[in-house]
Amino acid sequence: MNYDAIVIGAGMSGLAAGIRLAMFDKKVVIIEKHSIPGGLNSYYQRRNFDKGGIRQFDVGLHALTNFIKKGEKGKPFNKLLKQLRLSYDDFKLCPQTHSEIHFPNVTLKFSNDFELLLSEVLEKFPSEKDAFISLVETVKNFNELDLTQGYSSSRSVLKQTLKDELLIEMILCPLLIYGSAWEEDMDFAQFVIMFKSIYFEGFSRPEGGVRTILSLMIKKLEEVGAELRFKTAVSEILTNDAGTAIGVIAGGETLMSPVILSSIGYPETVRLTKALETKISPAVGKMTFLESLFVYDKKIPLTQNESTIIFYNNAPTYEYKPAKNFYDSRSAVVCFPDHYEPKVTEGEGMARITFMANYDQWKDLSRDAYEAKKDEVSKAAQNLLKKLAPAFDGKLLFQDIFSPTTIQHYTWHLNGTVYGSTDKTRDGRTPVKNLFIIGTDQGFLGIVGAMLSGISMANLHGLMGADS
Amino acid sequence: MTAHNVRQIVIDIIADIAPDEDVTTINDAQSLREQLDLDSMDFLDIVMELRKRHKVEVPQEDYPKLATLASCVSYLSPKFA
């Protein structure tokens, strides 16, 4: 079979790329190993034994970043809507109440109105007023979409402006854990993307969760006529004698195409491409996580507020790196999917608690040891919840934990890494001509970022200058 | 094809790309970018839609000629002739 473009992976970036290419009459196939779409932002269901129904869970999505109100203009979310010809209303966005960065002696609240974070910083770090305002200006004026930016350390940029180490840690904490492939630091261009998408724009959740986004994308793909193959693995990316990519072997079948967009990760792509293996070896990222999901018989009220997401840290300094001992319960992201507007006060309550983890330790556990370790994690997560909601007496109806090995099993990301390689390829190019990287390892982050990555790489390498 | 028709073709494309924009009040002499929420990605789409719907090619070096509605009409009209 011959195609104008082959997209590997039906995650957010692959689906968006497929839509763009097929919209302009390219013959496109998206090849997905899993039986459902979404990649790192997918879903699953479990039978609900006490009620006989089925409970549905999201994987990945705690929050959709880059929130805009209807009618707001010029933001990344508008670009996405226009490029994919989707309407704002289709996403049914439910905004967050507010979230918080919760450290031992200080808490900073932020919401979809940047003024809240600004006033919190000015109140709690008064001596940093001018420095913080100057940092905000630097972020505003930085062109994070320039694909030629090299790596620069966010910490060193922050230290040039801010004096208070604690403020630096607190500002970095949500941005690191929501997107950094690097340990303890992140590329400044990525810091700016995250700062804008989380602090300037904010969080929301589509009603119905990640399925709402995925079903919009799948419907659009059908409209524009792209082919989508599930349960099909790409076993090799083929190159010719000149070292140019010419096709793939997928599910045993040879598919030819002059453009191949791979969303499966940079190191993962190299492994499938003999012509690349001798040339480069992008690092496999080390950041991976454990998530505990708890369903209770009633909603979970918090003592002081109704934060949507709590970025919790109880360690003397915030450590963003693989856990020393399986998981690190001193810090966590706690997400309450019920705390989006409009809030529902009746019915089951849910909490999702994410700890940093260590793939190498989890992968070597025997089955029994693995289950025992998961029980330990569950207790640690429930203890944290107890600390945040001491008066809560709900009955636990259901729990599930996914580990770095679960992530590896369902996403095929080496080492169960969530934010990909530390070697990004900002313009998507690889040393093999006609083979391009999209998604996390191209370097745009989160769901909105991944979709914009697929869109911009499809535009750049599949549509611009391409023959009609 | 008249200048009026060409103008309408461009407006129809803009309306599809940016459904939230009011295309009835566009000032023909003023830059489209200044009046509407359009960026370089949207201009690429105008070019792609012209190719898809009308088989009209706009090479990349000519993109600046699409800056205003008036310049679109004068640049595109010969291509529709």
C-alpha cells in the first residue's frame, strides 16, 4: 500500500497530525499498537462490583491546561480549534475552582485568573515583588515557539531574577511534575510554555474527561477521511540506500510513504529504524510515576478550601527525580476530578494521587512483591488524603494503582517514561530524511501541546512545500 | 471572475477557518492580521484552502501579498481568470 503520509501512534499528536494531513487530501494512515486511542492520555474501565455497572477512568489527564473562556483570542487553544476546525463548545470545558502549591510552611494558590497567583506571591514573598514581576515580563516576552531555541536551564534563569530559593522551588514544582523530562530542572523554553499554559491560562477538564477530546478527534478523522488502524504494531521503519525513510512494516504488511511522522518517542523511534541506530542514541527519560485512584461513597471535602489540584511537598526541598526507594510519598500531585465547576456535591467522590517513582526497581519485582508494594503505596496515598481532608469519613468503594511498569505495558514507552526523552528535536527532524518526530519528544507539552505538535509538524513537513 | 467573486471566495475561506470571527465588517485596506485573530498558521490554511477548493497555487514567497483583502483580490484575480 502507498500513502502520502504515515503517522505512528494514535495519541493526541498523532490524531491531530492525521486530521491536518487528511483535511488537505493527503492519503494518511495512523497506526496504533493499542486497541484504543489516546496514548499517554487514554482511558479504561472496571466493573463496579457493588452496583453492577461500569466505572470509567482517565489515564493521564488530571487537567487540560491552556484554559480560555469562550471568545478569548490569540491563545494556543484558539490555534488548536482553528487548525482542527473544532468548536469551543464541543470541548465542554469545566474550569477549575483553584489549585494550590502546598509546601511545609507556605501555600500559594493559583486559578485561571493570574491575579490570584500574583497577589499570593506578593503577600507571601513581599521582598520578591519586583523580581517576580520582572520574571513574569520575561516569560511574557519570550518566544517559546521559536523552533531553533537550544537548551537553557530554567533554574539558572530563575536564580538570575529571584533570590528566595523557596519561591523558585514552589514556582517550579507544578511545571516540573506536569511536564519535565529532565530531573530537577527543565529547558527554559519549556518552562515558558508551562508557565503560560498553567499560570497565565489555567486548568479545566472537559465534561466526560479525556474521552470527550478523543471522540471529537476520531469523529473529525472520519470526516476528513484518514485511515486508523488499531492493534497494529510498527516493527520497522524502512529506509532506502540513500538513508531516506520510505515506509514501515506494520502488522507484517509493508506500507510505503514519503513522509513518516512518529509520535512514539525519540529513542523508541530509533529502535525501529536501522539507519538511525548507528547514528544517534537519544537518552531514555527517567521520570516516571505511580498513580493511585480512589473512589469513595461520597464527595471529598477539604478542610480549608476546595482546590482542584494540590501540588504537595513535605520534603525540606522539592526533589524532582526518580524515587530512591520505589516511590516518594513526601511529595505528590493530588487531583480531585469533582472539584471542577460546576461542582457536583452528590454521588461518589474521587481522588487521584500521583507519586514520583523508579522504573528500575518496579520492573524487577516478583508478582507477589509487586502487589505488596502496591498495597504500601495505597496506604501512603490514603494517609496523605487523610492529612488533606482530616474530617472525611467516606467509605472506599474502589481503588486502582498504576505503576511505571503499567505505563510501559500500555504505552510502550521505554522505562515507563511519561515526559519522554531529555533529547528533544524541536523542529521534528531526525538524521533520517523524511522521518519526523511529533508529540512529547518534539517538545510541546501536555494535551494541548501534543496536539499543537502534531499540527505544526504536519504543517511543516507534510503540507508546506509539499506537492499538490 | 469578478473582483467581487474573488473577494467572496477569500471571505468564505476565512469564515471557515475562524468561525468565531465577524467577517462582515472587514476593512479591505487594513491588514487582516490586525483586524482578525489570524496568525501564520491561518495564512497557511488560506493558501491550502485556495489550492484544495480552487486549484489556485500561492508560492510561499507570495504570502505577503495576502496581507489585506484588497491585496488578496488584486493578487488572486489573475489566477482565477
